[in-house]
Amino acid sequence: MNPGFALTDEYIRSFGKAAYLWAWPLVNMRNRRLAMEKLPAPGLLQGIGPVTPPGRIAMLHDYVEPAERLVACPNQDVAYGFGMLAAEVGPTVVQLPDFGDRFWVCQGVDQRTESFVHLGAMYDSAPGFYLLAHTGWSGEIPEGFQGIFRYDTPMAIVIPRVFMDDTAEDREAILPTLSRIGVYPLDEYDGSVKETDWTALPHYGEAPTAGAETPETQWVDPTRFPADLSLVLDEVPPRSGEEAVYAMFRQLADAAETDDQIRAVLTEAAVTADRGLVAELFEFRNIGIPAGYHWSTQRDGAQFGTSYLSRTAMAKANIFVNAPNETCYYYLDLDADGARLHGTSTYRITFAAGHLPPVRGFWSLTLYNAKHFFHPNELRRYSLGTKNKSLVPGSDGSLTLLVGGEQPTNPDDLANWLPAPAGDFSLYLRAYWPDQEILDQEWSPPPVVREI
């Protein structure tokens, strides 16, 4: 770019919005890191969400609670972990146990929310120790490691997901396995398996009092965008082919540092983009590719490349999606007739015999309120799928799930029912370790039909 070339207000507004779209996930991740750096040790924020300083991990030992607000669209099929990596801390050890027949995947994403780790049942990963290191680290790898994965941004996040049945027996059975999951700095590595009692994590902050309609924690503040843009341009290196994008946005950021008027217009552009361009990406009906019957999906999760629209859409609506070979996702805001899903109506979704989601891991259908979080209910039921052992199939082998409306009185219907809030809601189908039929988009979810 030509240094010192005059920038009109309209130019700043136009490209400032594009810069905001591009940078939103990078700033989101950066601010998560800054928040976690203040913690003394792994623990549970408000007694619910796993949080940790860099170089460590915090694991849940049960499903996510409805009051969690750190990450939108959590699932109710796994015990989650949340680990933070930072280049300045140095290489980090990931210790993984033998999961046996239990499905698991350990996700690692860089500051771009792109995957750089390949660990899980679908990779036939061996138990043992793995090293996660920045590309700038050139130290010697000690003996005893199964492999090394590298990231090129200042920080990264590690999220283990371990499948768990919705039974008291499996909640107990999973504990020894979870205790042998660990993340810690390389200088603490001695080749021995370390165990942690994840049921005894400290709690940070008071228990939440927010209502069901409370949104996700605000990780991006548009009024701070000029400064944040400079920071992420400095710390996240361009990939091949991104040099021109960086030069364009660098011109805006540099000009805003020295010119109050340019900074004000760039801030205005960010605020406008946050309320319009980015806010619209929160709605599932506005993102992804059509999958039939008003479902949408995507096939570039955690491997976005230069697809900045998809990257920000996923980060805004449901950050930390897995790569498609690990998980495929289907999103729904509208019923089969194109009307908004609403909790005062009852809906049916019928999987024909032999046509459940074709997976080698598990599948689930989750209901989220208008803020993309669980709807608290007396049944403590937020999803249905593989984990549920009490689902009742039809006489022909089909499976019909009921969603919303009044609680059924028929026991068979009740077993297959998802409670919904009184207002708008969304449905979200996960297919963990999907078969090729899903990856090739030869299978898609059936229609969600409103009862008349």
C-alpha cells in the first residue's frame, strides 16, 4: 500500500467493516487468552465452566450446565476439557489415556480457530504423550512422545471431548479415564502418567444468577477495534496468499494510530459491522450451505483458509467447531414450511428405519434458546441421541423425536421429547466421526414438521 495516501471516510467505513469481519475470531481468541492469564490455576468459572492459565487444562467430569456462558452451543454428549497454550510458556505436554471403546477426540486450534492437532478415535491415536509446540521452538524432544503438533500463532486452545452415556453408571465409569487426561509444560515431563481429580477443581467467582436469555460472554468489543486490529496483525502471521489482505488492513490500523479522525471513523465502522454484518452471522439460517428442509451445514470447519466469512460465522454462532472428518454439524432455525421454530408449537422429526445419522462415533440433536444456550427444564434434558438409552423407536424401526410444545403424557412420547422455551429456539444436529455418506453430502437430516 502507498504510505500516507489519503483515506476518505467512506473508504475507511467500507474496508473497516471488512477488517472487522476478518479480525473478529482473532480478537475473540486473544481476549480469551488475556482473561485466562489472570487465573492462578485450572478451575471452574462460577463453578461451571472449565478455565485455566496457559500451559494447563481444566476438565469437566459431567455434562455442561445450562448456566455456562463462556462458549455458545455446548453439547450434552461429552465431558469437555479446556486447555490454553501460549508460545511464551513453551511446549506443552498432552497426556492421553487408553479410552478403550469410548469415543473421544482432542481438538487443538490456533488463534485463527484452525485445527493443527489430529488426535482422536478417528485417527486411531495411541495412548501416551504428545507435544504441542510453537513453530519457533527448536528444542530437543525427549524420549517417550508419540508425536508433535505445531502452531504458528501466539496462543492456541486444546479441547478434549470424551463421550459419556446419560446414565449414572457411565458418569462413574468415566472418572478413572478422565483423571489420566493432562496438559502441562514440558519442563514438568518425567515420563510418568499424572492423575488429577477433576471433581475437586477450585471455583472462581460467584454462582451465576443470569437468566436463560443471557448471551455468551462478550469477547470482542467493537469500540476497541482500532487497537485490537493492530495487535492481531502484529501477532498472527499471514499465510501464503494473505499478504495483500494484511497490507490493506495494516494501512487502516497504522493510520488510526496517528489520526484521531481516522480512528473515530474506523471505530464507527466496527460498531456498525458488529450490529449488522457480524450480528447476522449469529443466526443459523444466515450461514453455511443449504442441506435441505431449511437445514444448513458447512464443510470447512476448523480449516477455513481464506474463507473469512465462514470463519467468522462459525466463531460468532458456535466457536470451536471440529474439522469435518471429526464432526459434521447441521443447523436449523426454521421448520419445514420456513416458519421460525417457536416453543409454543410441537414439532416432529422422523428418521426412517436405517436412516439415523451414519456415524462411527455418535450423533445428537440439541435444542438451544435464542442465545444458543440450553433451555433449563425440569427433565434436565437438552439433547437426544446416541447417549440416551431410553429412546423409543416406532414399530417400523423409525425414530420420531418430538420438540417443543406441552410435555407429552404418553410415556413413549415423553422419552423422545425435547423441551423448548416459550420463544424462538434452534436445533443443532451433530454427527461425530461421520461416515463418508455425510461428508459427501449424500445424507442430510429429515424435515422438522410442525404439528397442526
